[in-house]
Amino acid sequence: MSGLIFGFIHIIAGENIINELPYLLTYSIPGFVFAYSYIKSKNIMVPIFLHFLHNTFATVIIFLTGGL
């Protein structure tokens, strides 16, 4: 459930939720991974660090490809 909430929060940030809805699963997968990492480690810093790595990787890819 938390993975889907994570994904939904990321799609409602856009202007048109209907156009973003197909990406719900794409955004939810990291949420599932973060939730699983918390359950296994019992340490909130583990999913926080994974989220940090994910965002850093995405930002680097955007800059390298001249995105946005």
C-alpha cells in the first residue's frame, strides 16, 4: 500500500493527473523497494538513503542527456 501511495504522490505533482496515471506503476516500484528495504532493515535511514541515490542517479541522467 505504501508503494502505491508513494507513486500516487509523485503523479499528483503534475498538472494533468489523467495523463500521468499510466506512470503510477513506474513511480510505485521504487516505493515498493523503499518499503521492502525498511521492513528488512528496520532502519528508516536505509530507504531514505536509497531514495537519495535514486534521485541523484535520475538527476545525473537528466543533466547528461540534456533533459527537461
